[in-house]
Amino acid sequence: GGGCWARILNQNYVNGYMTSTISWNLIGSYYVGLPFYSDGLMTAAEPWSGFYDVKTPIWFTAHTTQFTSPGWKYLTHGNGVGKLPGGGSYVGLVSPEGDQLTIVIETMTHNHSLCIRPELPHYNVIPQTVIIALEGSFAKIVEMDVWYSKLGFNGAENIMFKKNDSLQFENGQAILSLNLDEVYTLTTVKTGQKGSYPDPPTSKPFPLPYKDDFEGNKLYEEPYNLVPQIGSYEVLSAGGNQFIRQTVLNTPVLWCLTAYLNKTYSIIGDVLWSDVFIEIDYEIPKTNGTDGVLIAARVDRGSCESFSARGIFFFVLQNKYILANDLARTQVITEGYITTQPGLHKLSLLLQNNTALGAIDEKGVFNSSIPKSPSHGWAAIGTDSYGLADFDNLYIAAKDEGLKRM
């Protein structure tokens, strides 16, 4: 959050001499319900509506970036860089010509500036009054512009990137009172501005019915709205028709244990979906093909928790289908034998209350009772193992439309 970002922008240099801090991501665009949702300077996770949310980190970033440029240098520790006596930190930066000065001060409290990692040792911050003493060529400064932000808690609103009255210096010194969870920028740079942005479009749920034949994509790019949790999907073309292919052939370099599962899947939609219909065409290439494919609904998790993802998963292997309550297939609901020939096939799954209906090439293969948990989650497509699989004509709809097609 903003408190974490404000603290580390200063303290990465104060504590570790790091002059660059990377925001991962610049814009958070993950589905609600996935890990790291909204982790970014702002959030834009609804391409179908255009809704976006400008978050506090973007203003805390401006406290540094609007008043410095590449080539500016930090002052030395103890002479413009350090920790405040009452908690918090300060950094001073000087332009390459030595004629401009920017000081950034933060007083983020421990519990309001926690980051995902690493663990933050406990520390205290108290209200304090500090004396800012300028020396050398900067001792002649008589005033500095002041930009101010404060995180609001317990019903108080955030104050973000507000221009305050200038801070007056006498004989190179000024007094500044600091409270908790604040950021001050004191600067000789006169070009700072907050600017403005229009009200974002209204937030809307993922649209249904939804269909995608992938003809609107550029070759080799990722398909819109499908978010791979394991594996990699890209748009290809053959015979004048575009489709998507799962391309990972072997267990990749591991980021987390999920890759050991030897399955891939890509989610789409809304984590609150419950009764839903999903349908897609698939074909398994003869060379380097996967062992089978899957479609799913009510998928409850992703990212490094994918190995324990639960939902209703409909697998189709060479001569067998399996309906399972989890991606790892440790909880099989029903299964049976089928006969499918190489080539293009259609896979359909409908969930209604505690019942699942599945079809292959528009012929029903099961009508089964399913567990009540999870009660909601994303739709998904995927493969039963690493290996190539082609998908086309994705269609997702509410249950009533699905009943007409089953």
C-alpha cells in the first residue's frame, strides 16, 4: 500500500544505498480475488468497463519524481540523509549543476507501512519538531516550496500531494512540525503540479454472455481477459483461422511449487460467479501434445496457490473423462470412458446449483451432483499436462443460456 511505498522510497537509500526502487506492477490489473490485486501505483482491472482507481502510491511517487530527474544525486548520510530522532526518515537530493535542492521526509508508522515482504521489525514514530539546517551554497535559500501528503485512518480522509505555504528559512534554518504517516517534500524546484484526471467510467461486472474467437488479437500476443496461472497461452493462426495455444512443454523454472503439478490453466471472469456455462473448441496437436484438456467453473484460487485450486474441473483425456472438485484431481466426482478421434472437438460445462452437466461435441456425458464448496469462482480452460493444446471459440454465459445449448 501507500504507506509501504512512501517508507521504502526513502529508506531503500537510507538503509541500503539503493537509488532505484521498482514498483511491481506500475498498474495493478489482476482480477479481484487473485494475490497481489491492486498492488501498483494505480489499479485498472476492468478493461470491459474502463474503470480505474488512482491509489495513494502514485502521489507518494510524485513527492520524489516531480522534484528530481535522472542525474540528481543523494546527499551523504549524516549530511542530508538519515533517520529522524522521533522515527521516520529524510533524504536530500541535489541537481547535477548543484543549484537545486529537494528534501523528502516521511513519518510512516510501522502498522501503516507494512509491505508484502520482507518482515518489518517493530519501530516507533512519534510527533516531533525538527530543525532543517542548510549549509554551503544552500545556506542562502530563504524559502522552499512544500508539498504534503498524509494517510487518513479511523474515518479521516487521505490528504494527497497538497501544495502548502512555502517554508521560510532564516540564516539557513527552518522549523518543521511532523505528525504520523506524513510525507513532506521541500524543494527549490518550481515545476511541481498535481494535475487532475476525469472521473473514471462506472465499475461493472464482467459481461455475460462473453465470446471470443481470437480473431481480434495480434499473432503471438496473449488472449484478452484469459489470465494464465500455470502455463502460457498465445494467439496463433493456421488456415486463415486464429486460435490460442498452450505452449509450455515441460516443467518450467520454478517460482513456486505449483509448477510441479504438471497441469496448466487460465482463468477468466468473476470470482463471484456461481451458476455458469462455459464452452470451447479444442484440438490436441499430434506432436508435443498434452495428455488432455480441461474446462472449469467456480475456480477459487490462482498464482502460487494453484496447486490447491478447487472448483468443478471437467477433464477430457484420450479415452476418458473425469469430473473433479480440484485441479490436482484428488477429489474425483465422477468419471467414465469415451471414444474421441484426433481433431477438433467441443467441450461444454454447465453448473446449476449443486448439479453439473458436461458434454463433448454436444453429446451429454454426465449429469452429476457436485459438492457445495467452493460456491463461486472463475471460469477456466487448461491442459491435463504440459504440452501443446489449441483452443478456439470460447463462450461463457449465464445458466439459462447454457441450458438452451446443452
